[in-house]
Amino acid sequence: MNPIRIDSEILGGTPCFAGTRVPVRTLFDHLIAGDSMQLFLEDFPTVSREMAVAALEMGLSALEARAEVIEPAHR
């Protein structure tokens, strides 16, 4: 199951956790602010730990897929 849904009828198409109105960005904002995953989950009980971890893994996979490979300089 995809933990993220984009529906034009929910928050204007903002990516949200599936079955909720919680924007995925809110998880990243909490983590960037130094909050723990546990605090995020307590603040948004409609989001499961599995959904949050899956969203982070999706973000990491997307980053890795787009990352530029830099070859070490030959000396």
C-alpha cells in the first residue's frame, strides 16, 4: 500500500498520508525542527509509524535516484 495519496479534493492536491488530511510535509517539518518521530506520531495519531517510515524511505529512494554520481578525481 502506498502511504501517500494525492487527491485534488483533499488540501488542493497536497501529498498527504493515505486516509488522512495530514500533509507529508508535516513529518519533514517536524523532523527538521528537531522533533522526534514519536512526537510527530503523537501529534498526528491518524498516521501510523509504518506510514511515516515508508514515506521517509520513498523520499530517500527518490533522492538516491536523482543524485549525481561524482567520480573521484584521478591523481
